[in-house]
Amino acid sequence: FTGITGRYVKLEETISSFERLVAGEFDQYPEQAFFMAGGIDDVIEKANQMAKA
């Protein structure tokens, strides 16, 4: 539907990223950076690209 290639994220990475997210570690990143992202590395990369634009 979206034309965006899916990403596989390991369970361990998902749990670790969620714990960090709930702890507030990524509060400085815009909500849009999380949309349609795979792992947390994708979120950080998208946020950095958004900041440059």
C-alpha cells in the first residue's frame, strides 16, 4: 500500500528500543521521525535528515 520496503527488527532490539523510548531517551526527536521507521537507528537517521532540511 505504501510502496515503502518493510524492515525486520529483532525482538531484542525492539524491546531495548521500547525501554529507552519509555524512559524518555528519544523525547527530543520529532514524532514524524518515528512514522514508518524500522529500528531506532532509522528514527535517529530520519530525525537528522529532517533537521538538515
